[in-house]
Amino acid sequence: MLTNEVGHAVKVLVVLCVSAGIAACLATSAPIATAWAQRSAGATPAPAKPDADLLQLMRGEMFAHSNVIFAGQMDVGAIPHDALPAVSPNPLTSVYGGWQAVENSSLALAESARLLLVPGRTCANGKAVPAEDAAWVNYVRAMHDAALVAYKAAQTKDTDQMATAAENVSDSCAACHNVYRSNRVGLAARCAVTLP
């Protein structure tokens, strides 16, 4: 049965590719069908290497979400929606803006903390992220926990509580940076323990 479903999936993809006139699509048909078949069969795909290095992850996830949390120190409920909120690149002015954006970014920061422990991730300098070091795990846990405190504070819409929560998030970042990043010149020595 599964073989017939995979064969059907490949045929559908090939027909779509040919009818669209996209030759490159043909090269991707088999891997897509295989991945679909593995999921259908309940097979666990082999763990993939992380797509982003640590610097990219920090800039794309942690930096952006932290800044939204930091904005919660003022009344973000007063920030108007963008003229086109559905396509706003600013979470605070989007459809899910204001305090909801602070809640969402707090939860996203908590969830993305787990990404710092994914095996195989490297730093921008090519060194392995020290994801198994007890200190690293503790710093990740501190960021996760601080983000959840920020989420609870955002739910209250109280800027004083958010100021305290934002300070905790900032402190959790700084504690790790002080050991693994901030006291270096350039990228070469990052991701190795150097006490301030």
C-alpha cells in the first residue's frame, strides 16, 4: 500500500513539474516523496545538521525577540498598527502587535533557547557550540526561564513588571556572553570558556 502511495506521490510531483515547465523541480521530486513516505510510515528521519550557525541563530531569533521584550518596558499597547499590519515586518505594529507581540516574542525566545542545545551546531568561527557543557546548559536554562517570566509579565501589561523581566532577560544573555563571547576581539576565540 505504502509503495503505491509513494509511487502516486512521485507521479503527481512529476506531472506538476512538467506541466509547470520547471526542470529543477524534477530533481527534488524523489527526496520529497521519500520524506513524505517516511512520515507516513512513522519512520524517524535521520537528524539533520542545523541550518544556522550560532551567530545566525542569535541574530535571527534571540536578538529580534529580545528587542520586542525590551520594548515592553513602555506601553506597547499604545503603538498603532502599521498601515498594512498583515505584512508589517515589525512584530509590534503587525496584526499580532502590541502586548500580544511581547507575549509571542517571550514564548518564542523561551522555545528558541532549546535550539542552542541542538547537536551539530557550530559557532561562526566553525567551532562546535559547547552544548554539552554544564555551564552552557545552565545559561540556556536561565534564558529560557527569564523569557517565561517575561511572558507572564507581558500578560499583566504592567511596564514595571516588564522592566524587571527585561532586565532578567538581558542579564541572562550577558552572563553567557561574558564567558563565551563578549570579552573577545573578533570571532576566533568565541565558543570557548574565557572568564571575564
